[in-house]
Amino acid sequence: MEFLKDIALQQSLENYKLVILVTALNSVIFLLYISFVSGLLSLSLRYLFQARKENSVQKLGFAFQLAEFALHSKSVILFLGIIPGVTLVFSFAQMLQSTPAISVTLAGIGFFCAAIGLWLLYSFKETFRIKEILTSYQNLLKNSKEEELAAPGLIRYEADKDQTITRSGIYGIVFLYAGLFLYSAAFVLAADPSTWPEIEWIFGALISFSVWIKFIEFLALTAGITGLGVLYFIAAHPVNLHEKALTTLKKTCTLLSLTALLTMPLILLIQTAGLSIEALSGSIYLLTGIGVILYFIAAHFLYGYRQSQFAQFAAGGFFIFLLAASINITAGSIAIGTATREHAAFLSVQHEKSFEKLKTSLGVNIAALNGEEIYNARCSTCHLFDQKKIGPSYIETIPNYLGKKSELISFILNPVKKNPDYPPMTNPGLRQAEADSVASYIMQRVSSIVLKPAN
């Protein structure tokens, strides 16, 4: 999958921010849907096995209802699963081009696992439908003269379908959870530039504590969205189950929901504490705080539903949980954008250079920019060459960039705090060509001062 980074187009900072926005939107859609499908189909399989053990037609029907609700149609799978999943792969390729990060490979393999899982589970649902038809037909054959001729072949065919249902269901769930794990690794590694040269293959992700914490977050998300979703489903639609079975189902879903609501805030705090310095920002703290508050509110709705059984409480808890999960998933995408801002500035410089070469090849005149004028207008307020001002002197800092002009341009375009003795540098709002021009001017002046012979 790394070849996708080689064919990705370089983009300006504005386009890079758009890629981050697209990543956040598709992450919310894809991860919420995959988590929902994983949880509902796991519960569906559980009721299928119970139905076979107890020979319960009601539980068999409820198992099919859950599968039908999660995988209603191919178009739903396409627009909520396949398209957002593959878009995330290309978004990672766009963001991480020219880096050794393996997030693209992880997301690509994760997408194939998720796609296979969805295909198997859709086959599970459709075979389930055929199973119901066969059961109905077998009931019609009872007390019929043709029963002895038709029933043996029908029974064998029905047994084959039972095996297909079991295999496609179990394998589908396994592939979905594998896909969730690989996407977890892709997000974690993309948000930590220090891991890009260190983790070169999937095995490194398997032993990463941060990756497992992220995966546990997705498992908690699966538990919460399943538990609250089924409670909402039960409250909104009558379920054909015995009262005892229905009570047991409600207890199971309440336990899943409560586990998720207690686990998610703790996981969010651990994740935030474990983020790299490059990924931290005020937005991350704000969104994490909002998410924790919303989970707390969702827990109150769950308590209200337990006490009163009002459908409004089940609906409120479910949708507030979805909102909280969406906010936290968005925070993960913002963390990637924050962590890669220096790399984004570097890509923006390369994009500007390529664009200028294209204009030159087309015969378009490019106006020369005066670095000295830009320095006098923008930079001299905080920086002097040989004296400290609001910021350090250029003689103190620029020698670190000699021979590394592209790094200096990246810093000018997207400054980050480096020296704790000075306040963070504000973004001067320059274009790539302007940053290139003023960087050349500053480096030339510093070189002339440093190399100037003593009198």
C-alpha cells in the first residue's frame, strides 16, 4: 500500500486542512458503522446459538432481526462502510506522503479485512433469510403426502445452510475486529511522528501499548453503541420474545452500555496523556472534555431508562453516546493534523516549487519577492539579527538551519514553540514563495555576519 504515497499529489496548506476535514468526516461514519455492525452481529450470533440449543423460534427470529437491522441493504454497506473506509486509506496516503510511516499499509489491510467481514456478514444475513424460508416450507410439508420424498433432501440442504450461516457469521466478525485493530494502529502511528522511522511493519503495531489502548476504545465504542442501540431498538419497536428472555436481553444491553460509559472517559484520559507533544493542542483538550461530559449525560439517560422504561430515555442515551463518540473520533483526526503540521508545511513548500516550475515552463512571469522588505514589515517586530528582542536573535537560531533551508521555510509557514525562554512565534501569514524569499535573505545576512572577519 505504500505505493499510494508515491502517487499522491502534493498540496498547499489549505488543501491539507481539507484532507484533515475529509479524514475526520469519514472516520466518524466508518468507525461508528463498523462498530455498530460488529456489536449487533456478535449479539445476533449469540442468539442464533441459543436458538439452536433451546430450539427457540423466537430467539432465531430476533437473531435475524438484529442482522437485518445492521445490514439492511447493499447500498447502506457501500455508503457507510466501503466508501468511507477506502477514502480513509487515500487520506492517509495524502497526509503521509514522503514519510516512512506505515499507516497507509495498516489502513489498507484494515480496509480489506473490513470489506471481507462485511461481505461475509451480508452473506450471513441473506443465508439466514433463506433458512427462514426453508423452515416455513418444511412446516408446509408436514402432514403432506410428499413429506417423505421432499423432507430428507430439504433437511440436508437446511443443514448445509446452517453451516454456512455459522461460518460466515464467525469469520465475518473476526475480519471486522481485525480491521478495527488495523485502523486503530493506523490512527495512532499517524499521530506520532516519532514512531514513523521506528515501526516498519505490522509486528511493531502489535506490541504498541498506545495501539491496544486505541483498540480497546473501539471495543468500548462497540459495546456502547450496541447496548444503547438495542435498548433504543427494543423501546421503539416491539420485540417478539418471552418476558424472561426480554428481561435478560435488557440486562445484557444495560451491562454493555454501562461498561462502555464507565470505560470510555478513562480511556480518553489515558489516550490524551499518551499523545505526543506534536499532537497536543487546545482543541484536543476541549473535545476530550466535551466527550467526557456527554458520556456522563448519556449515563444519566441510561439510568433514567432503567428506572422508568421510557423510550425517550433510551433514544436520548443512544444519540448522545453517538454524539460523544463522533466528537472523540474527530479529536483523533485533529491530533493527526496537529502532529503533521510541520510535514504539511514541507509538502506545501514542495507544492509551491512544483507550481512555480510549471508556470516557468509555460512562460508565465513570476514576480520576484524582496526578502528584505518582508523582514522589515513582518519579522523585525520580534527579531533582530544580533540582539534579543521579543524573540531570540537570528545569530542564535539561524545557524541551526544552515544547509536546511526547507526546514526553516516549514517553520516560518507553520511555527511551533521550540525555546521555552521565549513566547511561541505567531504565524506571519506568508505564502510559500514569500517564506522562501525571506528565509534566503535571513540566511544570507546571518552568514555574512558570522563569516565577517574581525577588525
